[in-house]
Amino acid sequence: MAVAVHAANGWQGLAEACTTLAQTGRYQQTRVLLSDGLVRYACAPWQAQLRNHQEDCALAMLQFDDVYGAQASADWHFDFSQDAPGATRLSVAIPQSLLDMLRGRCAGTLPPVTSIATAFTSALRSHRQRLADQAWLIHWEADRVSLGSWNLDGWNRVHSQQISLPTPQALLAFFRRELKLLGLAATAEAPVQVYLHAPGLAGTAGLAATDLRLVVLESALPIIDGHSA
């Protein structure tokens, strides 16, 4: 079930969805998948001097405040991708008020909430075993694109942008522009490894590009339309 939610109205759509789902009585557990529009990603370089998760979060909060303004991180919950020690991880920030509602009011209404995940990291986790050691992942939603790259040292770039790209061709053109802005090049002689995860985007079957070593990933995730949870 896809639900459009917004912080401005206290996540009212989510509260209503919890009530609706509870009335059906058909579910034994609840898994929540958050649109990337509700999430903030960043690369979190490994810091050997940090001793525990709390110190990792403190540093991520400082980096968040540098981008979004002083004390902005106070309203967000931080976690990290599971990568090897020494590797740069993804920092994943979710609005604290949304998390509190999912764990509190919704948890009291719905069957047990067994997982809360984000779209980009879920696509990554679903296919992690088949991904190359150095590559890009592009995750497409109806009004947003998230992309990130990694190598043996971990994550080196992550970016999520609200933008409408209704065709695979428009999506790949956007990606090539992003590469150029980063000073990177994709050519037929040196193609870039790219994994595309785009549930709901028509025309991806058989998609190919001479400058990209492109793999279209199948998805068991629901189609996300807008800022959904």
C-alpha cells in the first residue's frame, strides 16, 4: 500500500493509512519502505577514532548541520549502511517525527512493524551479491532519482534529486550530465558500470548504451509514486 505523507501536516496520511490497514485485519506484520524524497543520504568516511554508533551519529549530525543549517540534525534519526570496517559508508537520515509515528502510533495500530527501510538502500541490499566492486546504482521513482557510486574503499558519491524523467532515455541523459559535472567520462572504450533499478518505468527491457555497461535490475519492491511511505 503506497501512502503520500508530508511533515507539514504531521504525517496525517500515514495515520489514516494505519487505521485503514488495521481495519482489513489481513496482515500479520508491517514492512515500511520510505521514498527517497523523505530521506537524506551522505557519504560517511571511516573514522578509526570513533568508538561506537553514538559517536558515528554525532559526526554525521555535524556534517548534516554543515549542509542544512545549525541544529537541523536535531529533527532527524541517523543510521549507516553495513559496509566492511575501514570503508566509507552511507549515512541515512530519516525525520525523527516520522520514525516516532511508525514506532509509536502506527505500531500500536498495525501488526508489528518488522522493518523500516529506504528505497535506495533496499534496492542495493536486494542485489548486493551480484554487484561489481566498482559501479553506480541508479534508483528511479516517479518524481525523483537517487544515484550513488562505490569502489573497494566504499562509497564515494551519493545524490538524490527531485526531477521528472519519464523515459529511460531521459534518465540516462541525466546520468551522463551528472558524470560530466563530476569531471568523469563514459565512452565506448571505457564504459561505466551502471545498475539501474526503476520499478514502474516503462521501456527498460532490453535497454542498452555503448558508453555504459548497463544492467537493469529486477525489483520486488513496490512502485513508489511521490513522497510515499
